Amino acid sequence: MKALAFNEFGGPEKLKLQEVPDPKIGPDEVLLRVRACALNHLDLFVREGIPALKTPLPFWSGCDIAGDVAEVGTAVEDVKVGERVAVNPSLTCGRCEFCQQGEDSMCVRYGILGEHEPGGLAEAVKVRASNILQLPDHVAYEDAAAFILVNLTAWRMLVTQAAVRPGEDVLILGVGGGVSSTAVQIAKLCGARVWVTSSSDAKLERARALGADECINYTKHDWAKVVSEKTARRGVDVVVENVGASTWKQSLRSLRKGGRLVTCGATTGPIGETDIRIVFWNQLRVIGSTMGNRKEFDSVMTQLFRGRLKAIIDEVVPLKDGAAAQRKLAEGKQFGKIVLRP
Ligand SMILES: [Zn+2]
């Protein structure tokens, strides 16, 4: 089969649509013909090389996958060839104390398809049968692929970890990103008033169309000051962070007493300044979040199937143009997801 693989680590120019061995499935696995695979920053990190992973080369990433079942392992029941499916990208051991509690993304051997195993930037991919979910006929492959990872992540952040309640103020930083943009519609579904920041008026307009109430261009205004003024110095109930170093200090300052900061990333750097006095005096909670568990995957996919949440797609391009697509993602020029089609 063909895959958008790299033979050495580095920039997007290392990607080549090349012939690689067909995946061989085990008894509890299925082989999927990939119909759509969305890009994530994870694809860039894997291509650039993550030293701790010892990724075997050639390798191809891709964790947001929708496709058709092409082959079924001998021990797999209730899955038929030809079924349209979406893939939960979580790889778990199934045995540790956290797996026993259903906390997949806390598994001591947690991995992600396309990071720890070859992924969906190829014509075919093998996955454990327990990781697939049947797609209703009305849901397009591109929408499903674009939806999975960012919504799984944002759903756990907002619904499970921060437990956003109706009427709360939720501030989402850097709204162009995949998690941040869909967090807008999830926060609205929770009944929140949504605040967003971006450097781009065009991205703020897109966020407004998704339901954002207060849109702040941080190149024109001091966003923390705007939040403080417009809430009469109270602050917001929840801050949704994945920006990191450049916003962390102000994120903590923007919370009301007893407010919650939930973070899933640190795009601008991992070391942020924390004034500990603000944390204890204002009784703040800082909550980390990564990916999600099977229950959250099922819950959030159901919202897509029922039309309550939408896939936010920047563009759909052929797999062979994946290098240019990854370059665009690295430059942050997109709003929502870039989807590749083999
Ligand atoms: Zn485990």
C-alpha cells in the first residue's frame, strides 16, 4: 500500500507518498481502508522526532481516522467487511489500575495510534476492533475524521474535568486551533457564556459564528484587562488553556475566586509563571487533561451523529499534498481541521 511516510526525521519535505508493507492484522484487530484522516500537531511532533519514542523508520502518523472495514480478525465478532467506521485513537494496556477504572488516557502504557503505531496517513491501517465505532450513513468520512481527536479532548476538558455549568463564563484562548475552536461549541452546549481570544479578526468572526459571545483580538487589546473590566473585576469561571507560557500568568489572573483552569497543551512553551499567592488566596483549581476515555469518545461522537456538534473543517486535500498541508498547520493558518483523503 501507499503511505505518506518519512524515512528520516525533520520538516515536511521529509514526507513522501511511498510504497510500504501492507499491515497484517492480529486476531482481535481489523484492517481499515482509510477514507479520511485529519491532521493534528501530533503529526508534526512525530515527524520531527520524539526522542523518547524511538519511532521505527519509515513511519507514518495519522490519528484521526474514518474508513471502511476491509478485513476482520479471527476473534472479532459483530464487525462486517464494508462497515463504515470511525476510530478511537487511544492505545491502552487494558490491565493497569487506571484501565480497570475506565480511565483510558491515564493508562500507564497509554499511546496514540499514529504516534506509537503507524497511523492513518496511508491507504490502510490496522486497529483493535474494540477501538472502532460504526458511522451512521448520514455522517461523512471527512466530518468524522475531523471531529474525533479535538472533540474527545475538548469534551473531557469542559464536560468532565472543568464540569462547566449553565450560565458560567468560559474563556477559551487562541481560538484558531482545533481544540479551542470546537471548545466554543461544546461550551455553548453546556450553556456557558463564551469568551475567545485570537490575533486574527477573521478567526474571531468564525468563532462568533460558532456561538462565541465575547471576542477579543489580543494584538489590539490586553485581553486580561478586557476580561477584568467586562466582568467588573470578578473574572471568569473557567479558562481553557492550550497556549502555555505566553498566556499562563494572565490565565490564572483572569479566574474568579474558586475558578478552574483546565489545560491540554503548551504550544508557546511548557514553563509558565505561577503566582502561588493567587492560587491559594483565590482558591483556584488547575486541572490537566489529555485525550479521553471510551465513554467520553462515545458521548461526543453521539453529539456529532445527532447534529448537536459539528466538524469544523478548514479544507480537504488529497493525501499526496500532505506535506503542504502539514506546513499550513505548522504556520497556524487554518481555522479548524485539515483533512487528507487517500
Ligand atoms: Zn492501562
